[in-house]
Amino acid sequence: MTAVAPQAPPLLWQAEGGGWLLYGYGALAGRHPSFAPDSPDLRPIVHALTVVSGHPWPIEISKKPLSDRLARFVPPGGEGALDGSTLAHTDAGEFNLLVTASGVRLIDWALSCPAPEWTDAALLVPRLIAAGHTSDQADFVARHVPAYRDADPERLAVFARTIHAFWASRTAEDPLPQRVRLTEAAERWTRTARLYG
């Protein structure tokens, strides 16, 4: 996947043996970003997610789409809201981003899948809320990604409720502090005025 993924580390080699696929990547010098309000890292993060949002899913790679992965969490009447064929990372938290001299790079593409073009920007919203932004502030940052800004508000509303249900389920299984924060942040996002008009 990373061979065709934008903003990914350079893939140097790959090999297969013993039922395993092995990949070797070039080293990236960088640090993990801050999602805090007024962080100087927010602008390059937005740029990286804008670049990713413009890439279609490579049809030669077969992977379950986001709509299937989260199907059991989609609220009634929301079917189809998560359909899409854009390449999405879907796990762009602080520890899967690196701020480098040439911009923000996304690492660990294991959860990438076909999804709506606004997916990664939308998933940034609860992470920003968990980092101290209000829902409106987080939405304002995400709206700098054109795919998110132009998204159908009704689809975003379904997505927000789906992500809240997903994180609530994960937290119920194992209430790690980060999961609790993301669940609470996702719940606040579902109440954002923009999503419900």
C-alpha cells in the first residue's frame, strides 16, 4: 500500500517468506505533532490530509472498505453514508504522523481502506477535540481540507455518530484513557451545530 500512498515513507524494498510480507522503509527524521489549539503543526497536517484526500483507492489492492468495516456502528437510516473509493489512512493520530523538514508524513498504513474522500479530515475532528479544541474549532480546522469542507453535512452527521458508537464499543471492551477521551470527544462532535443544521 505505501508504495502508492501519498505522504508515506519511501518504500525501499519488499520481500515475502514464510507466509509473511516484509517491507523496508527509508528512515524519516521528524517528531510527532501536537494537535493542541494554536499548534503550528495544524497547517502542515491539514496540507498532508488534503493531499491524501485527492487519491483514489488503487483498484489492484483488494481491501474491505470503511463502510463494511464500520457497518454495525452505522445508525439506522445512515446506510450508504460511508461509501467511497478514495484512499484513506483512517488512523492518523499523533503517533502515526511525523513532522519532517519536508512536511507531515503519515506512517503505519495498516488500516488504510477505500472510503469517502473526507474521511481522514473527519477523523481528525474528534482527535482535535480530545486535544483541547471545541467542536467548532475542530470543525474549522478540518474545513481547511476541501474534501471535508464540501462534504454533505448529513453524511458527516452519520459519520460522527458512527465513530462515536465505534469508540464507545472499544471503550466498553477496554477503557484505556485514550479511548475514553476519544469517545467523549466523538460524543461532543455529534452535538456540533453544523452537523445537524
